[in-house]
Amino acid sequence: MARAKIWMEEKYQGYPIQTFPDGCREAILSAIIKIFRYMWDFCGRRLLVCHLTVFLPERFDENGTDIIRSALHSWRSAKIHRKIRGEYIWCREEGIASAHVRTHYHVFVIVAGKYIRSGYSICNDLNRLLSNRTGEDSKKSI
């Protein structure tokens, strides 16, 4: 697998970003900006943007990606059913590239701000979906 390109500057494609001492991965920044621009135009320039870090119990390390993918797909389907436009990007981070020792997931959610004005509802929805999939309360995870 090719080594990820790392961005060390404080701006990326004209957008200010917060970088860590080890930098940020360009592919993830590009994906976030692509979705942001799409949603910006689609939603009339009124957005709610959330970044969540999800820690699942260690016993879910092997199938954690399936749990996250399933939960986010269900979340998006529920929003579409209610005619609320929402998009997401997520990535798994572990080991040396991570600021945390444990495997965790970064979830970037962007929703039409006309319908949702607080990230709490998104957190509550994702907590509920993750709890259903893991069989335990995941409020401490997000």
C-alpha cells in the first residue's frame, strides 16, 4: 500500500485547518472539502458540520469498520427518509499514525443546517445506532 501524503500547512485549498505536529492526510482533507463544497451549494450555504471521534470496545477491533459503516448508512437513510440531506466521511485510525493508542474512528458529518441546528441530535442518533450494534451503551464512545 502506498504511503499517505501528509499536509503540514495551516491552510488546505484555501481553507484554514487545524493540523497536528505530524500533519494531516491529504486524501482525507480532499474528501472533506469535496463533500463540503457539494453540500454548500446543494443546501443554500447553510450547513451543520460535526467531527466525532468514536472509540468502540476493544473486542470490536476486527469488525469495527462494519459496525461504523452500518450505523452511518442507517443514519443517512433515516435522514433521507425525512427529506434531510446529510453526508458523511469516516476513517479508521490506529497505531503509530494515531495520537491515541487504541483503534478509533474519525467521523465527519455534514447536514443541511435548515433542518438541524445542533450536533447533539446527530450524536444521540449515532450513539443509539452504535449501541444497538454493539449491545452496550456507547455514549462514552463518542
